[in-house]
Amino acid sequence: MTSYDYDAPLDESGRPAAKFALFRDVIAKNTGITPPPIPAVDPAVAVAPAGFRQAASLWQNLPEPVRQSSR
């Protein structure tokens, strides 16, 4: 799950989604200008899986809080 807008004209990788073509069609129809071709999309990069060997609690590793005196 991500916070990305799934209805965006470009996907999370910057690749044109279906909505991108719809926008292009509407703009071309209303301006009378044929847009340039969409550039080729580079293939996705394969990333090797990563694993964790150790873990540490954030709360146990924070320094003591610094209290400021009130003025």
C-alpha cells in the first residue's frame, strides 16, 4: 500500500497511465495541435531482495529528552 494517487495520469514510476492518453486527446481536440509522440519507457530495474539481520527499538535508543526552562 502506498499513498500514491492511483488515478494520476502518470504512475509512481513516471510511466504514462490510461488517463495520460485521455488528457492528450482532450488537449489535442481543443487546441487542434497534434502532441508529440510519447517517449519510450525504460524497463523497470530488478532489485535483489534485502533482508534484515538485526533490529533495535527506536524508543530504547533515543537520548534523554532535553527540557527547556520556561521564561
